[in-house]
Amino acid sequence: MRFLINRTDAIGDLVVSLPVVERILSRAPQSEIHFLVRSYVAPLLENHPGVHTTHIRPANGDLEALISRIRPDALLNLYHRDRAITVAAKRAGVPIRVARARGVDQIFAATHLIWKSRYGTGQHESQNLLDFLRPFGWGGGWPQSPRLFITEEERAKGETDLAAYPRPRLGLVLRGSGAGAHPSEAWWARARSTFRTVGWNPVALAPIESSDLPETGLRGLMGRIQACDAVISPSTGPAHIAAALGVPLVSLLGLRPNHSPDRWAPMGSRVQIIQYPGPEADLQFGLDRLDPADILPALARLR
């Protein structure tokens, strides 16, 4: 069976979708899985053994023609705001079209609808995404942790890029591009000093304008993350990348329900979660109320 999975949004969203691939292949190993993504996240799927082909969503192209060329047996539209995908899949004659009940056009274009809300369920986003497999009898349960894959050459390049930083290296992701909470630059300055006092060598990995490292692409960032002994990051794509690469991670999360650990914590056995102390309404720089010294026990557990 040939699946087309639409995930045309952000890095973290794509990473937490990967357990859907694992679930499909565990139930139907001969399945052929295609992804439709934006160009800036496509490198994440390179070398992934479960992904047959990655397709780039055209900005103004003919979606129906693209889907017709892929000829999927089923569409899983995991990104509910990209409703045009479901409509185009119907026009292309895709037999099974699973989508959230968002937008009248998508509701009428889908063959199977997910009506359950994602908010207030206490479920992780990866669990919510497994609901798209219920029409096949494969939904429910706890998902496997996402996995990403890099080559030996990419590992070596990451080591070369960070050669000036002795081990143990502590990769820092200072902020993300989304709405998640993150500390201020002043907090990070204090935190760096705290980490150095216990033997860590901090290196800013992202965003690139706040790093002393040369600019690199997404695969280069993955190599640099892999070259770290641990990573600290707010809720953003590189945090999910680190967890999916198996790199020890301290994830700093805010308190808003739709950004809570229950729903958005990076998944993996080498992840520690720290939330800032309330009040919940203070999102911007709320993490500044966190004492950097309170992160040290989590780092010690990861080591």
C-alpha cells in the first residue's frame, strides 16, 4: 500500500509525525511511504529507511497533478491547515483520505475524519497523530520515539565544526521561531557561567545569528547536535532533532496547555524536562525565573 503523508509545517511537527511511519511499517512492512513537506524541512528525511520519497509542496503548483504522479492509495493529511491537499487528493482519485474535521472543503473531501480535539486530552501530539491510522485498525497505544539518521560523513563534519570546543560539549539552542517560551539573552549569559563552573563547555548552535559557528544547513546542524554531549533547548525544532538523534537533552518548556510537556515534550529515553515557575500568563522570558543552577541536576542525570 502506498501512503502519502502531508506535513507541510514546521520542523518539530515533522519529527513528532515520524512514529506514524514506524506504526505503518510495523503493521504493513511492504508499505511505500511518501512525504509531502516544505523545502526547508525536507533534509530531515534524508537517509530515513522508512521513507520512500520526499516531495516538496509547490507554492503555486498543481497539487492534483503532483498527487496523481505519486498515485497513493491513502492520504494522511496530518497538517489540518493545509486543507487544499485533501481537496486535491479527492480530485486525483485517492481512495482513502484521512483528515481532521477542519474547514467545510476538507470535511467534504475526506473519506475519514478525525473529530476529536487535540486540546485537553492529556495526549502527546504523536498519540494524536496515530488517530489517523484508525481507519486501518492501527491507531491507539503509545508511539515509538521518533528517529532521525545521519551519515558517518555528517558526524565527522559535526566533530570538525566543534573541534574548538573541548568535551564535554553542551549545545545551546537559545530560542526558536515559534511561539514557545524561551529565556532572554541575559539569562543565557548567566547560564553559560553556571555551566562552565561544573565543567561543561557551552557552544551556541542556533539560531545561527546568535552562534559563533559558520552558517550551515539543516543537515549540518544535525551533525553539530550529534557532536555534543548534551543539548539544552526551549520548545523548538532542534530540541526534537536532538531527542530523535539520541543526544541527551534538557528541554525547557513553558506552561501554556498547548505548549505543555504532556503534548509537546521531545520523545526519547535521554530527555529531561524542566518547566519555568508560574504564573502561566507570563510567556515571554518567563523562563528567566528559572535558576540556571536548577538545570545542573538534570544535566548530571543525563551524563
